[in-house]
Amino acid sequence: MKVAFILPGIGKKHNEKYLKSWLMEPLTIAVLNKLLPKKYDRVFYDDRIENIDFDTDADVICITVETYTAKRAYEIADRFRKKKKIVVMGGYHTTIVPEDVRPHCDIIIRGNAEKLIKQVFSDIEKKKYKDEYTGETCIDYGIPDRSIYQDKMKRYLPIALVETGRGCHHNCEFCSISAYYKGTYHHRKIKDIIEEIKLTKRKIVFFVDDSIFSDKKFAKELFKEVEKLKIIWVTQVTLDVAVDEELLKLMRKSGCAMILIGFESINPKNLKQMNKEWNAKLGQRDELVEKIHKAGISIYASFVFGFDYDTEESFEKNLEFCKKHKFFVTAFNHLLAFPNTNTYRRFEKEKRLLSPKWWLEDNYTYGTISYKPKLLTTEELSELCRQYKKKFFRVGFIFKRWFALIKRNRNPLLHCVFWYMNLLLHFEVDKRIGIPVGHNLDEEYK
């Protein structure tokens, strides 16, 4: 039996390349490749960079589905089912809204696949498979097998993605990860993480966890081992990491060069609404940021706009906050009502959703607002996100932030990353707006 793994693309504008900043290596595929029993032949198609072979001789088609790629995933699945292939679909979107996915496949896998993937394929071989399998929350897959996409590595960004754990100890209203893991965190074995980093042979590693510090004891033990590898690493954290100065020092010593912090908003009313009020109770936000910078660690600051107390003044205050601290990079994103999150249910109850399934709309494009904001129009919210991104990534301000980085960290590799990221995002601001989500990519690579 032969299996084809497929990673659907979000979409791209006609005659333009897929956004480079979205081309991270597909870690999920490497994990699935490790979990699949060795006796099965396999092939992988990355819809972001190549044509899918719809005439493949694979017997089973495995498609990972996220909300932004759902429309494209369904189109791919439907085409394969017409060819009498067995289609298996999994991923967070499948887990959270299985009723959305079910009509497009033969089998859905909800939750984590580690402890059931062998059973799924054994059942397929016996022709006695079920239409739905549910995995328990876990993260035990050993070391991902990246060999399935080694021939494509040059097309991806030169950074290794490594997972150390899943989940988060916070319960933010808008978060789909929180909706699934319900405030819990599960981590891998440290020896597996270290061995995987060595095998990637990359000098820059991104720990893809949503909150690696949900288990601080584990994090500290991990960083002591990572220090021996002499790498640069980045990860996503919440601002409360700055409260633990011992942890900050250990992070920097082990090679941490940058952390992505989801500030989301600096308005206390917005933070309360999104169930992130704890973020405003940590003391002076500016002092915590300075602690992180003083430790020699840069910040990728992420903000979300479109909550009920946001106006244009919110953007202005956030930009001033970013200018004051000269962040490495920032993200000024609009709020998304991901299905089955508390935000989605609230908008649904308040009749503010412009489309219950915005991710499947034919005219939905990247940057389109799918709900009715309280104090801004949808057009104003989208345009303000665009404008303030452009203001942050002006060349003059890039230079000012670079001078601040020189004082913070003199690692030449990090400075190369700084210029690469900032120039890339400088030119991508307008390219992102209007990307047709779910656009058929098949003819684009020929």
C-alpha cells in the first residue's frame, strides 16, 4: 500500500510566488512520516511550492487541515475521492470542527495521532476502517523523519522547526489551541528534542510551542542541554516569562536570541475581554520588556486588533509602544473568529459574524474581516492593520531598531536574520493583502 501526504497551501495571487515568509518546513509531515509504519511506501506533495500529482498511484491520501487551508484541502480531497482514493484528514481544524471536514473524506482523525495511526492503516488494509478515529492528548513520537522532504529543503526558510510540547496553561478567548488543550501542556522527552536538533544540522531553531514555559521545571532542564549545542533559538512565550529572572538568564545562556510575545493589546479592557487580563496584572509592562531586552533577548511583538474597544487611537498607541522599545519585528494582525473558540461563539450569539464559515467563502481573501467590529468598520480595521504595518517596517525605523539590536546582541548571524526578516516583511505588507484563500494553485507552478 502506498500513502501520499499532502500539505495544502493557503493561496497566492495570480502570477506571484507563494509568500516566502510562509514557507517554513512542514514539521507535521515529518512527524506523520515517523509514525507511519515502515512497510508502507510514501510520497509527499507540498501544495505551496509544487503541483500535486492527482494521477499518483498512492492508495491512501493523507491531508492535514488548518482553518486557513480548509477550502483548498477540501478541493484536493474531493478530486482524489472521484478517483476512488481513500482520503484521510486530520489537523486542528478537523479536530475542532469535524462536521465541516467529514463530507470531504473517508476517514477523519481527531486529536493527536501518535497512539492510533498504526491502527488506522491496519484497518484500511483489512478494509474494515471506521469513518472517525479520536486520539488522546499526547506528544510521544520520538524523532520526526524529515527524509520525506529533503529534496525540497532549499525551498524552505533556513530555520529548523522543533516541537518541545503542546498546549498552553492560559485560556485566551480567541485561541484555537486553548479550545483544544483546555489549559493543559504536554512536553516531549528532552533526549529526543536534543537528538532532533542535532539531526537538523541547522544553526537556528524555532521551538514551535505556543508557550514553552507552561512547565518551567521542564524548560530549565531543557535549556541546560540546549546550551551544549551552541545554537541560536527562538520561541513563543507569554510576557510573564520576564518575572523569572533566573529563567531569562538561562534562556540567554542557552542561545535564546528572540522570543515571540503575544501582547495582543495594551488596552486593559481588551485584555479583560479576551481573558488575558493576567497580562495587565504582571506589573509595569514596560519594565518587563526592558528586563527581557536587558537579558540580551530580542522580542517579536504580536498584536491583535478588532476587539470591542479598539479605535485608530489603539493603533497609534501600539505603534508608539513599539517605537519606544524598538522591537525586532512586530505583527499587527486583525482578530480572527476561529471556529469553536469562545470568540467565535460570542460573535455568533451577538449576530456579528458576517459569514458563519468565512474560511470557505469564494471571495474571502487574506486581510478580509469576517465579523462586525464594534468601533470600526471592517474596511477601516483592515486598512489600519495595513497602514501601521507599513509604518513599523519603514526603512528608517528598521535602521533605528538595528542600532538598538547592536547594543543588545552582537551575534552576526542574528543580525543577518534581522535584516532578512525586516526587509522581507517590508516588501510583503501589500503582497499579503488580498491573497485569495483557497485559490486553486494547480496551474500556477507549470
